[in-house]
Amino acid sequence: MSMRETLVVKTDNEKFEDWQNALAGCDLDIINWDCVTNRNAVDFALVWKPPPGALAGFPNLKIIFSVGAGIDHLREDGVLPPGIPVIRMVDELLTAGMVEYVLFHVLRFHRFMPQYEQHQPAHFWQPIRQVPARNRTVGILGLGEMGQAAARALASLGFDVIGWSRSEKTIEGVTGYFGPSQLDSLLSRSEILVCLLPLTDQTYQILNAENLAKLPRGANIVSAGRGGHQVESDIMNALDNGQLAGAALDVFETEPLPGHHPLWDRKNIYITPHIASMTVPASSAAHVCNNIVRYRNGEALTHVVDMERGY
Ligand code: NDP
Ligand code: OXD
């Protein structure tokens, strides 16, 4: 009987074959989620949104890998069998994709592109005096893998960058705020607010009317963490009453965003379908394989999620 370990893969966006090829050097049997015949033989699972109860059907599971950086999909009721470590996705291309997304939207707002996009169909020639980047304050909620990289990239362009995390951080060129008591100070300064938080009990609906009202009037928001951070009706109201000038939303309370949803037709909202950054198997497989090798060698795993904390 073969003693090779088995990894089962359940993904949405990437092709199974891409993971199979990317993980080929890891000395494993790699099986598509829908093709498992012997559940007892599965040692590792690499998953995105597994249905409740399904992971418990693999009685010898040693590690659960999240295909994405966010692990909220594993915190749904009944999804996670107890006692098995969960490893979140951390990868340079995943981070680079998010940095590109954030830079694109911050620069778009900073350079008044939403206004020029409206002027063009009207053949309206109206220069707007540009604010220098150093006079533009960008606030970033979440200073983890994604938030820190985005903060550094914005600081390198000269923006006045401020950020918020749970624990205190020292990042060159970035003014740090931390903990619930310092959130308002960050909000009151953020002309462009970027949300890159994980979705937890503490961050749920953080983009609500009360917090949006604390931003400078006419602020813009960029939301790429999770839809659960947003109270979408509050965002629409804030756009209606001028508290917000614009919003770039990549994530939604309900995904896919239903075709009849009023967000689609709002002129001050830029919608993308949860593509701010995507896992690239050819790059991310190393993170999975490194942890499997660590497990084999009895070494500590990296990027294990604290399920109590929620991220
Ligand atoms: P990390 O775990 O590396 O970072 C999370 C950050 O949020 C940390 O700085 C953490 O603080 C901070 N944080 C968490 N809870 C709180 C809180 N209650 N108060 C203040 N700060 C808090 O995550 P990543 O940067 O890798 O990813 C962030 C999220 O981005 C993911 O969870 C996912 O939801 C989203 N994402 C979205 C994608 C998309 O395409 N739209 C793609 C990839 C990720 P501390 O440092 O003190 O722990
Ligand atoms: C992620 C995502 O969490 O794709 O990586 O949203």
C-alpha cells in the first residue's frame, strides 16, 4: 500500500490542473475534491468555501490550507472540524495584486479621474487644480500582509499614509494607529480610506454610517477586504448626502452582486467582481509545499490562523 500523502483540492477560480502542476514537486498525491474515493487517505486539504460538514468527512486530515488570504469562509457554522490547524494564503503575487488594485483606485481618486470621466461625455473642458500627494492623506484599515505592502507603496509615491491595526506597528513613512480607541483619529484624517481588514466579529460592518460620518466630508473609500465590512445602504446614503464623494468596491454583502442591486447603477461607485487580487497557483504552491515539508519535519507551521481571534 502506498504511503504517499494525499492533498485534496477544492477551488473556484483556479483550475485544478494548475494546482496539480504547481504542487508536482511536493511528493504528494493531489486529488480533485469531486474525485476523492478514499476519504481516510486524505492528509491535507486546500480549500475555498467548502460546504458545512464536508471537511469532517476526512477523518485523518492534518492541515487545512485556505486558497485565499481570508479565512472567513472557514468560519461559517459547521465548516471547520475541531483541532486541525488552518493556514491562510500568503504569497508575493497575491500581495502584489492587491497593491496594484489599491494604487489604481487611490491614484484615480487623488487625480480626480471620476470627475474627468464625467466631463468627457459632456465634452466639458475643466481643469481641476491638483493636490500634491504629500497633502493627500490615505488611511488604511488593516496593516497586515496586504495593508503594509499597500501602505509602503503609497508612501513611496509621497502620500501622507496612516494605518490602523489591532496591535501597535512601526512602519517607515506610515503613521500608525491601533486598537478601537484610535480608530476615530484615523477616520477623521482619511481623505481616502482603504479597507484591507479581515472579516471578524470586531470588523463586521465597520464601514457603517457612524464611521463614514467621521471621515472628512467628500472622502472616497476603497473596500477590498470583505463585503461583511460594508453596510451598503449606509454607503449609498453617504454618497447621496455628499459625505462620500466616491466608492470603489471589490467585495459585497452578497456575492455575486445580484443583477438588480441598486449599487450597479450608482455613478459614484466603481464595482469590480472580487478581483482585487487572486491566488496564482504557480506562485502560491510554494507556501503550501513549505508547510507540508515543515509538518513532515516536525517543525512549526507558518501563518497558522488564530481561530479565536478570527484571522
Ligand atoms: P493579515 O492577517 O496579514 O492582516 C490583517 C490586518 O488587520 C492586521 O494588521 C491586523 O492587525 C488587522 N486587524 C484585524 N482585526 C483588527 C481589529 N479588530 N482592529 C484593528 N485591526 C485589525 O491579512 P492580509 O493582509 O493577508 O489580508 C487581509 C484581508 O484582505 C483578508 O482577510 C481578505 O479578507 C482580504 N483579501 C481580499 C482580496 C480581494 O481580492 N478582494 C484578496 C486577498 C485578501 P494586527 O497586525 O495587529 O494583527
Ligand atoms: C482572498 C480573496 O482572501 O481572494 O485571498 O478574497
